[in-house]
Amino acid sequence: MSSVRHLLLPNSLTAAGLPAAWSGVNMAVYNYDVVVLGSGPAGEGAAMNAVKAGRKVAVVDSRPHVGGNSTHLGTIPSKALRHSVRQIMQYNTNPLFRQIGEPRWFSFPDVLKSAESVIAKQVTSRTGYYARNRIDIFFGTASFADEQTVEVVSANGMVETLVANQFIIATGSRPYRPADVDFSHPRVYDSDTILTLSHTPRRLIIYGAGVIGSEYASIFSGLGVLVDLIDNRDQLLSFLDDEISDALSYHLRNNNVLIRHNEEYERVEGVDNGVILHLKSGKKIKADAFLWCNGRTGNTDKLSLENIGLKVNSRGQIKVDEHYRTEVGNIYAAGDVIGWPSLASAAYDQGRSAAGSIVENDSWRFVDDVPTGIYTIPEISSIGKNERELTEAKVPYEVGKAFFKGMARAQISAEPVGMLKILFHRETLAVLGVHCFGYQASEIVHIGQAIMNQPGEANTLKYFINTTFNYPTMAEAYRVAAFDGLNRLF
Ligand SMILES: Cc1cc2nc3c(=O)[nH]c(=O)nc-3n(C[C@H](O)[C@H](O)[C@H](O)COP(=O)(O)OP(=O)(O)OC[C@H]3O[C@@H](n4cnc5c(N)ncnc54)[C@H](O)[C@@H]3O)c2cc1C
């Protein structure tokens, strides 16, 4: 029977009520086929696949709710925040709304409230999946005693022992914190603690212009905060197609984000009324708050991996083979804890694949073809090769573009910012890459992805002109871009 173990304890023994003397006492030993450590997307994907294949499965999470960092600190809160901020921006800029009121200012805690309600709904849905599938959940911190045994220490110090044939480590990641930055200062945050911010700073320094830094730059600038975005490189998100990266820079700047490229911190000085960032270039920047978004580290330090002879790299990440198997035969790993691409989208499939490798039910696949979805304002998404890569590889490609400002659906939605760009082979017409920014970009990209995944000649640009799409839709951009590209051929 499925259960959440700590909820089965009598009230007198729950977290608050456990007698102190019981701390460290081993309450019970449980036997499973597969035990999954972590209930984020990777853990959930793994647990569901293993249980569907008839295995007896348990999941352990150190947080007293399922969902992982993805639900509680990462993907879900940041996307919910962004959604609210976009609604506020629309209300404040669309002339239609002036009939019901003047532009309004909303605080960060205001928008955080709606994110919290989404988190709660996600936890409810996901808890239901485990219950329905008869997966036991243990809330506590897991560590290996040996290759077949994990000990789970709950918040009240009670220890439970889980014995299993196979384990899947899906313990995710957390923000990397360099020793020389004082994160105990009340104005210094990382991407986890920013969700405790109880006021709206007038000025914010975001250190690190990767995906998370750029997304938070969009969220805060959308709330009217003056953001300094510090980039260690000379181009924002340099893995993107250059044109898309340029467009992001333009729109962030247009929204009052000051992007400072090729900068590195010398020192982060917390003072009473703010934070001063001293840069190696000699510049000094002061703001009301400082948000560190530079790097993540795998959650492996509490797993006692030394007891099973498993090593991690300098980022705390575990090495796996294509079957998500670690160097210890019965132990697998998936999600952020194995490093790239560190996305919830990939983590879910990696977890499912790790379990697929264990149960051998043909559900394994190596997850190496992941679309990029970046929820900046404007949104960005891409799949396949970009122009730089194709040019370097000397592939004879051509470009087809559709600008959202000319499309009916974008005009109706008052979303004129954006573009879809299709890169295709000029001889075979095979789609080689799809790059998009603007309204619904992360949805639109999947149409291109579906065609790119077709075998042989079925991957063709012609699909977009030989197939009738709904109108008016954002998907119409594919037809417009396909005609634009074909018109360049001779
Ligand atoms: C701000 C932000 C925005 C993001 N936005 C997106 C996005 O839009 N799209 C996207 O695809 N990805 C996004 N990501 C990345 C995404 O959140 C991660 O890739 C995803 O959470 C990884 O899932 P996971 O299952 O590997 O681990 P996690 O979600 O990190 O979950 C791991 C769980 O394991 C638990 N745990 C850790 N150690 C132990 C232990 N010893 N014992 C028991 N439990 C343990 C943790 O408490 C946690 O609950 C974002 C990340 C951040 C930080």
C-alpha cells in the first residue's frame, strides 16, 4: 500500500512530538526493489517508470513535500513569477486597460503569492501521482550505508533503513556558493533565497548572466527594478544563435537592464543599506540587493558516497554511462546531479530512462537532444544547430524568417516582439535548426522539433507549406518562414 511514512506515525511521534531521546534511533527496516533518492522531475520520472514495470518502489526526499527543487525553488516559482510580471506589464502598457485604471505598481511579495499558490497545486498533483501508483515516500535525508542500504534521517532525528536491489540518485543541485561571498548578509541572495525576499529593491545587482540570471533580470526589470546584470562573457547566452542573443540583449536593455560584459567580481561587500560589488576591472557598483546566479553544485555531499566508493567531480556531480548507470553497478543517477543539461525537461526523461535501464522494458533512451527554453522577456526557444555551427561545419544551409509583428495572432495578442527562424539544408530542404524568440516561443519550437525528428526525406521544410495550420495562430510563423526561405533558393 502506498503511504507517506512519516504521516503514518501516531501524532505523538510526528516531527514536533518525537521524544528527544529517540533521535538517532533506528525505527524500522524496509525492503524494496528500487529506491529513488529525490522527488524532483528526475526522481518522479524514475519512480513512475519502475513502478509501472511492477517493481516495489520507494522515494526519499529531504524536503517534507514532493516536487524537488524544480517545484519549490527553481522552474515552477520562477515561471509563475514571470507569468505574473508579464500580466502586470500588459496591464500597465495596453491602452485598453486605461479605461479601468491607471498603471499600477506591484511589489515582489505580491507576485510571489501567486507563485506560492502554483507550488501548492503542483505538490498536491504530484503527491497524488505517488499515492495512485502505490509508491512509498520517506521524508528525510538519505545516505548510503553500503551498496544495498540507505539510511534516512528525518527532521526529528528518527532513522529508517531502506534495503534495495537498485538505487537511483536524483538529488538534484543547489546554487554554488563561493566561500568569499557572505551569503549570511541580509541583502545577499542566491536563486533559492531570493524567494524569501520580503520587499522590492529599487536597484538590484544580478551576478551571472546565464539562463537563471537572465530570467531573473527579466522578472525584476518587469517590476520596475533597476537591474545591473553582470556577465563574465562578451555575449549573453553565447550558446544561442547570435541573432537571438542580440535580440535578448536589446530587449533587456530596452527594459532598463544594464548589462555589463566581461566582468568578474573582486569582492562583494555587504553594507548596512546595500551591497557594493567591486569588479576586477576597477568598477564599483552599489545596489539595495545582490543576487548571485553563477553556477550550481550537485547535491551529493550528504549521500556518504565514500561508503560505496563513488566519486564526484569538483561540481559535486556524478558520472554515468549512457544507461545512467554509475561506476557502482546497481546504482544509477539522473537529473541535475549528473550535470548537463540541468533542465527539468531533461531530468524527467533521464530519470525515466534510468529506471528503463533497470527494468529493461524498452523505455530507455539517452537524452541528448533537448530543446532550449528560456523564459526571459521575451521568451526564447531553440532546437538543432545555429548559424554559427552550420557555417563552421560548412553545411550549405539557407534561412527562412517570420517576424511576429506581421502575424495576425501576434497582432491580436498585442505581442509584436519576436521572430521564428528556420535553418534548412538548401539541397535536401531538411530542417537543421529552429530558433525563436517572443510570444509562445517555447511552445512553437515543438512543431519544428517534430519535423526535425522525422526520418530521412520526411524531415522537410515543405511540410510547412503542404500542411494546413489553424489560422490565426503563432504556428503560422512556420508557413511564413518556410516561404521566406524557399524564396531565397535559386
Ligand atoms: C531559478 C531556476 C529556474 C529554472 N527554470 C527551468 C525551466 O524553466 N525549465 C527547465 O527545464 N528547468 C529549469 N530549471 C532547472 C530545473 O529546476 C532542474 O533541472 C531540475 O530541478 C532538476 O531536477 P532533479 O530531479 O534532478 O532535481 P531537483 O529538482 O533538484 O530535486 C532533487 C530533490 O532531492 C532532494 N535531496 C537532495 N539531497 C537529498 C538527500 N541526501 N536525501 C534525500 N533527498 C535529497 C532535494 O531536497 C530535492 O527535493 C530551473 C532552475 C532554477 C534554479
